Amino acid sequence: MNATITTVKRRACVACTTAKAKCTPQAVNLCQRCARLGKSCIYLDLPQTKRKHKAAPSRVEVLEKKVDQLTSQLAALTRQSGRSSADTSNPLTNTLGSSSDPELDSTNLAALLEVAQDPSHGLDPPTSSVLEGQPSIVDQGLLSEAEAERLFMTFQTDLVSKFPFVLIANGVAAARLRDREPFLFLCIVAATIGSAHPLRKIVAEEIMKHVTLRVVARSERNLELLRGLLVHIAWYSYPAERYHPQLLLLIQLCVSILYDLGLHKKSSPNLDEQRALLGTYWLSVGLCGTLGRPIIMKHDGRIDECIESAASTEHISDKWIAPFIHLQSFLATVDEVYASMQLNGGTVLVQITRGALQRKFDGLRACVEKDISGCPSSTENAIRTEIKYVEMRLEELSLRSELWIAEPASAIRTTMLMGVIQRSKELIHMVRNLPVSEIAQMTISTSARICAAVGYMPTAVLTLLNLITDPTDSSVEAQVQAVVDAAEYPNVVIELANSLETRCEGMSAADKETDIVGSLCSKMRLLARCYPYQIRAIVGSAPSQDRRQDTPMIAAHTNEVAVTPPVWPGGSTYGDPGDLFPIDDIQWDSLLSDFTGFS
């Protein structure tokens, strides 16, 4: 009987090895495959097999050698990094060491293992302020304790109603806030101190000192910085700069801090964090959209969660957050829809788009009206200004001539243009009739809405006049007069400038130009001064103040718009084009764009 299979200790036979087939022993010196195929089954004895493969190193041996080489190079690199601070030679000429260097010592290995525990790059940002312990403006004697407390109470009682996204807990006094959150206190002072206050520039520079040293230079991130920046941006007015680079930078820093703190995804944010999230959304979406910058934040589920949470708190001001956010979100939708419109859509596309947006806004306005019932008058005024701005924006498509190439003077467009004039005028009247105290505390958002109304109205007027001016039509003069009377633009704008300039009383001319509202008032007066000449350039002469009858065309397209005949500012007020006023030196389109783009 053959020996048992288990006694066979050789490897695969030569034939199976060559064929790369499985070699299963059947008997001594015979496998099942060779027996089945009738082949000669030859086994190499074990010593011969070992001698055959010993000459070539195995793959494992090769890899082990590579690991040894890399380990030696890493050790050399680590030692060289430790000497780099004392080495004055050119680092580009230093070698990494040969592969024959000793192995990693225990110290270097421990350091590498520690780094492996946290794969992020560099150190954590600081949690303490580099300005901690420095004297405040009160400690320096620039602002008295009594004045600081008064400004703090003004913020609590008056400003929160216009911007309910930063709330100071009840019972916290100005002195305590100054000690615990000095940057937030500084921003509250800047918001309430007034445009003509002698400390205004000093406070603004101190705020930027915090921003530069803490946020930019040291990457400090905390809720106090975010809340302070939100307050500062909401009432930002100094310095006035073309294209507002500093204002945009502060907005972007707010968004960056928000995401660095993880508030956009934090599972259980507290109320202050939720308000900060909503306030950052409101300011960034509103101002970036107005200034023509990309909108980074979106209205997502987290925004809705925070709105719902705020509405259920015991703080009355939290209930005013929802209408602010919902109106801002709708305006962001309007911007997206307008940006995506195809230019070849024509009148039909405008009608469909306008109708869909109007229906959505009607539902939103009904909810907003419920939310603002019983709120303070200052809050209601701020929200109704937003509503009026939305109404004006819904007619904005009439100003885009590329959408009306086929029917530039259609009845739909004429109606919308008259709507722009009327809604802009109503928004201006709302702001002009605000109490002086509210004008002094007006937010940057309201300033942006005013700018849009001041710019949209003359744009709509001049567009209408270009459409209805026809030398063969005997009723042209009456139509022109009706449009001009409906707008009464110079008077409206000058009255608005007079109202807004109450917050600049006591300021020098130079200081006034460094204030956003002050510089806008100067440009408003310039617009009113140039406006009659733009009318003359289209119709040949200024309309007579004695011709104010309505025309069938305008009456048919104004619907409920009531035309109140104003006194046209004719030659007796503004003079003729040949006067000393250098009208030819004024770039009207550039001046107008300063308002329509808030730039």
C-alpha cells in the first residue's frame, strides 16, 4: 500500500508549477493532475527549492528594506528641522541625510505620534483677546460713566426694535458689559453715539483696531466678536467710501466667524447664537445683494429652526425676527429669478414672472401683517419700509430695456414703470415722515432702500418719457406733463435730504462727506439739480407748471395711482441750461448708479 498522503512534504511538482495549476498529492512522487494526464510527475527536493529562491530577495524583504531607508531619511529630516533655527546656511543647499542615518529616537517618534493624533495644520486659534486688560474709552476718560450708561440704555430701548438680532440680557449694566464684552460694548457706543459726536471717529478707529489685531492678525473667533460686528454693521455710517470696501469686509468677516464657530450646524445653539445666525443672514444677504456681491448664505432648514425657536421665547423682540428674515429671503428669491431670466422671453415672460412673484408676496405680506401687529411703531416702520421696497422691486423688470425689445412701449411696461414711480415715492414719503429720533437711529439697510428709491424714480420717469415722446403726436406734451407731475421728483428728493440731514447737524462739510447719509444727501441735491436738464434733453424743454391735466394713456396705465400736481421746478428755481451751473460736467448715469447700486 502506498504511503499516506500526509507524509508528502514537498511543494508542487514541476508540471503543475509550470502550468500554474493546483497540485494535489495522490501518492509519493505523484499528484492527481499528472496521474490523470499521464504526465511524468517530478518533485524538486526541499533543499534544492530553497537554494533556487534564495538568490532573489522576496517582495517582503524588498519592502522591509524600503521602510528602513525611509525611516532613516525621516530621522535625518527631523534632526535637521530641529537645527534649522540655529543654521545660518542656505536651506536650499542642505541635504536630507543619507539612508544610512540611525533610526528615529524615542523623542522624535513621540512627537510624530502626537501629531498623528490631530491631523489639522498648526495651532488652535487663540481664545483670549490680545487687547484684554487695556483701558476702555471710559477708563481713559473719553466717555463718562453716566454717558456710557445712557447710550447703553438707548440701545436697549430704541435700537433693538429695529435690529432684534443682538439682545443684552436684562439686569446687565453698561459697566458689567464693558468688563465682560468690551468689543460689543464699543460697537453699541458707536451705534448710539450719533453722527456729530466728537468721539465718533475715535470709537470707529478703536473698533477697527479690535478687528485688525484680534480677528485678522490672530484669527480670534468668539460670539462676542460676531455680535459686536453685527451691531456695528447694522448702524454703519462711517467712513463713507465708494463701493463700501470696509463695510463689505466686515460682512464677510461675520460670515467667516459664524462658520468657524460652527453655528450653522451646531446641534443645540443657545438663543444668542441663534440670533447671531439670523442677524448674519439678514445683513449679509441684504447688503451683499444690494451691493452686487455674491450671496453666500442661504435660507435653509437651520434658519427656519432658529426662527421657530426665537418665536417661542419670552423675549418680545424675538417675535419681530420672523418678518425681517422672511422679507429678506423673498428679496433674495427675486434677485435669483431676475438674474436667471432669458432676454428673449419678452412680454409674456415678464407677465408670468411678475404674476408668480406677486402671488407669493401677497401670501408673505399677509403673514407679516400678523407678525407686526402690536409691535412698537419703530419696528413697524422698519418692516413697512422693507415691504414698500419689495413692492418697488416687483416692478423693476420694466427698467430692463433688453426684455422689451419687441414691445418697448407696451401697456404692461407703462403700467409697471408708473408703479416704480409711485412705490418709490411712497417709500421716500415714509422715511421723510419718520420722527427725527428714528431718522437718527436708521439702520444701514434702510439707507440702502432709500438709495434705491431715489435712483429708481428718475430712471422710470426718463424711460417713460423716451417711450411717449413722438413728434407726430399732439398729446405728447400733456403725457410728459402727467408723468412729471406724478413724480414731482426734485421737490420729493430735496424734502427727503432735508429730513435726513437732521442726523448730521453740527457736522462740518468735510465730516459730512465722510458719513454715508451725509454724502448721500449731497448727491440727492445734485440729482434734483440735474433732473430738469435730463427732462429737457428728451422733450426739448421743461414742462410748464400750468399743464397738469391727466392724459388717457397715463390714466389708463396708472390704475389706482392718484396724480397730485406739484409745482414743477422751472427756470425760476434752477435756471436755464446756459446758467453758471456746469451741467455738462455732471455724469448723470454715473451719479444715478450711485443710488441704484448703493455704490
